[in-house]
Amino acid sequence: MEKRIMSKEARQSNPRRLLTHVSWVLGTLAVIAIIVIFRNLDSESAHGQTTPRRTTNVKTAAPSKSVAPNGVVAVVNGQQITRDQLAFECMRRFGPDVLSGMITTYLVRQECTRKGIRIGEDKVNAEVARVAESFGLTATHWITLLETERNVPEAKYRNEIIWPQLALQALALKEVEVTDKELKELFDARYGPKIKTRVIMTSDATKARQLLELVNQNPEIFGQVAKDHSEDSNSAAARGLIPPIGRNMGSPEIENAAFALNPGQISGIVQVADQFFILKCESIIPQEFIAAKELPQIQQQLREQVRSRKINSIAISISTDLENRSKVVRVFGEKDLQKKHPQTAALINGRTITLTQLANECFDRHAEQVLEGEINRTVLRQEVTKRNLTVTQRQLDEEIRRAAETYGYFKKDQVDVNAWLEQVKTEYASIDVYIRDAVWPSVALKNLVEGQVVIAEKEMAEAFESNYGPRIEVLAIVMKNERKALEVWEMANGNRTEQFFGELAADYSIEPTSRANDGRVAPIRRHGGSKAIEDEAFKLRPGEISGLIGTGDTYIILFCLGETEPIVTDINDVRDELTKELHERALRIKMGQYIAKLMKSAKTQSYLPKRTVVKKTTRQVIR
């Protein structure tokens, strides 16, 4: 146990491990980054607002070298993609979010000016240094980490994340403080004791009472009952096992019920909203050991997380209040308003954000990622034209219907395309963008490789065995170190029981699912993609332990629980379904190979710089 603790501490001392913490820093501040879009403003804005100007670590490129003189940003097999075209495509995809940021930028700056609030570079520098110190880094090292590992330029971090934090705190007329109670709650959630638990969940109160009576009569069958009756498919597949429950993780009802149990005990029915839960305590996991020398830095990091969450709350509240007190009209995306104001993206207290300004802002923020898609689409369109092929509306409609069917959108046994398109709206800026970015390319590639897919009988037989044949239920331990894996294998063979093997998996497996679920993983099937594991698994009998299976840079040990019965025994009963599935899979492979070949042979030249720093004043954004 001590060796595992020390190795974890060693990993914590490695600066690269901070990347996981960088993710939450940027993630918890995402609300601010979206709400308030601050570019590198001049030292004195139109309203006298002082802003930071430091950009020493950001690479810039002279326009004459990075963008062709005639406004071309890329050439694809001789065909030009202009800056205006790319700006429009950026706006098509990101316009609504960027516009919201531009609106709030103006409102926040206006409010700061009205209240005489000035956030100078000295305050920004101090805040950057404070955040860096919470990770045990210098400000320079912290900025370098953000730029190299998260592609967040220094100017973006200072002006779009740090400056808004300080401005919002000033507007809130208070410093954001973290109480000892808040810090303790987060510490307990991360490092405090936890309850290893199985759960049965149902939305039927009567069924919950019946299941509770059943498991109380025989607690040993709790896992099987969870597998057969729980409506939570993820935990049901693991016989009810869920990640350990800690304090302050989001559901007080569940937490209180879990912490009231001793190992082996079963809770009563716990109702949360319209769902009913039954818990069984498997074990109590003690509080994680934290070395005294690590505690101050961990507390600093936790304090920073709590502080960031509270700043997010302030950001949402203030931005909502400012907009409610202002006259804001969003024109972009509203067809009727666009007819009345054809060149306008939004009106703020009578002042205008033009479509050109919105397009330019979208370009500055998203040109690099959008250009890649535009180049790919251009190459594909050129090939479709070269081969005299067409993509029809009927084909597009069928591809959308197929996607809805694939992802399980049905209503009264019919494919529910409308419900699927509603889901699409949550992932794409619009249905038009979805069709342009996903549907059209898929149909075009299918047309290009049509007739190249042939399904052999051997493939059919293997697919049948993989999908409908017997599977081996196992426990698994996955490890990186071969020597340690051999030690664990010897321990497992010294006590060949399911319980002991599960304990070893919980202690030593590096794979999250097996570690959290006492070694239980999805049953192993034939032709699933790992022949070495499959061959070893299918040799085992119940209660037997495999040899050490080396796959890539990992070593796996299996404990056989048994073999499942085949789902279907006659291939002809499912031949049509298998043929459809295999054809679709082979078609996707061919499509991937085809586009890769096209892109490899395409002659492309991009004139877009990797990073650009664009200085603007408020007057340049809001007219």
C-alpha cells in the first residue's frame, strides 16, 4: 500500500500531471470565456478603460507573409478559399456564441466605465502569478504550460479569462472568498472516505418495494437482481457496482443513505426526484492518505477550484442583470429581423454590431479549425465533380434517417427523424451546418466508393459468432509493469477465489472500470479486436486464472466466471441484419481510406498563421 501511495505522490510532483488541473481551471472558467470575449485592446479604450497590453510570448506573423495579398487564405488544387468565405463559414458555425460574448463585452466595459472601475496590467499580473502559485509554478512556467499543452495563448488567457474575473469581482463589489466550510466540503469529496456500493434503480415505486423485499431475503443475490432489474444500464452491466460514493458529490439523499450502512447492509428505498434507489454497502474506503508536505499545495488547488466556481456564478448573474437592464436586440439568426436590418448582427442600446464585425470576430477566434474542414470539403467536392456524380436531396434525407435509426431515435416503432434533428441542434449551430459538415460529406463519399464493398462468407460467419455467439464472463486485472504483474499473478494463484481476485483488481488494476468494479468487465467475445485475449479467455474454465497476457504495453490477468449461452444459433435468422451491418462497416472503412487517399494527393497551401494577435478598440467592435 505504501508503494502505491508514494508513486502517486511522485506523479503529483511532476509538472505534466498539472495538465489535468489545467483542464478544470479552463473548464470552470469556460462560462467567463464564452460570456466575455476580450481581444487585445489598446491601452486606453474608447471609454478610458485601461487594459493589459502584454503579448510578448504570442507569435505573430506579418500579413504579407501569412495571408495572400488578394485576400486568399488557402489554395486547394488550384481553387482559392478567400478570407471572406472562411469568415462566413466561421460565423455560420460560431456566430451565436461569439455574438453573445461581444454583447456582454460591451455591457461589462460600459458598466466598468460608468462605475469608474479600472483594471490595470499590474492587477492582471498579480492574478496570473497567484493562480500559477497555486500549482507550485512561476507565472512564466504556467503561461508556457497553457500555450504548449492547451493551445491557450497568453493574450487570450490574460484578456479573456483573467481580466474578466477581476472586472466581474469589481462589479460585484466584493472579493471572492473561500470559506473553511467550502474548502472542507471539496476536500472530503476528493480525498475523504467513500462507500463502495451496489445499486438498484427503478422508476416504479411498487417494483422498488418488491425488489427490496427480494434482496433483503437473500442479500447474496443483490448483484444478480441489479443485473436483471435495474433500469440504469451502466451499473446493471456491472451487477449494480457504481463508482464509490463520497460526501458532497451532488446527491445528499444517496450520500446519507450510503454512509449510514456498514459492509453487507442494504438500505431502504431512497427516492431522488422520480427515481427509486436501493443501495448495498460492499466496503468502506478510508480517507486517502495525503503526505504533510503535499497538503498545502492541494489545499491551494482546491481553494482555487471553489473560487472559480463562485466567479462563474457571479459572471452569469452580472451578465444577465446587465442585459436585462439594457435594450439588446439579437438580429443574427432571426430571419424577420434580418430583413429589417440586413447588415446588422445585433443592436445594443441603439448601437450596432454589424455582420462584418461579427464575421471578423468569428474569423479571429475560429479560422484555423474551420479552415481544415473547408479544405477537406473542397477536395471532396472537386472529386465528386471530376467523376460526374451528384448528391441528391433524397440521398441526404436517407442519410439523416439512417443516422436517427443508428442512434436509436424511434417513436411507435418508426424512426423519429424530428427527434434526432432536435438532438442535432444541441451539437451543431444549425441543421444546415449539420448537413454541410456531416451529412453531405458522408453521402458524397458513399457515392464515390459505391460498388467497392463485397461481403465474404467468412466475414459473415465471424460477425455472427462475434455478435450472437457465446461470451466469456471474466474478472480482469490490467497492469503496466511486467514484474509487478507477475507478483500479482502469483498472489491470485495462491487464493483462487472470485472475491480475492476482485480485491486484487481493486488494489492493482490500472484500468478504471475493472478497478472500480472488483475486476468485472464486459464479457469477452470472439473477433472483438484482441485475438490474444480472446484465445486465452476461451481456453479457461470457471474458476481458472489465465497466464499473463501481454498486449502492447499492458499485461492482463483474467479470472473466468463462466460462459454465456449463444443468443442465436441459426445464422439465417439474422443474415439480413448482419449483411446490413457488415456492409455499413465495410463502407465506412472504404470511405475513410478514400478520403485519406484524396487528401494525401491533394495540393493544398494555407496562408493562415497558426496564431494571430488582433488589437481592437471598443469603438472598432461597437459602432
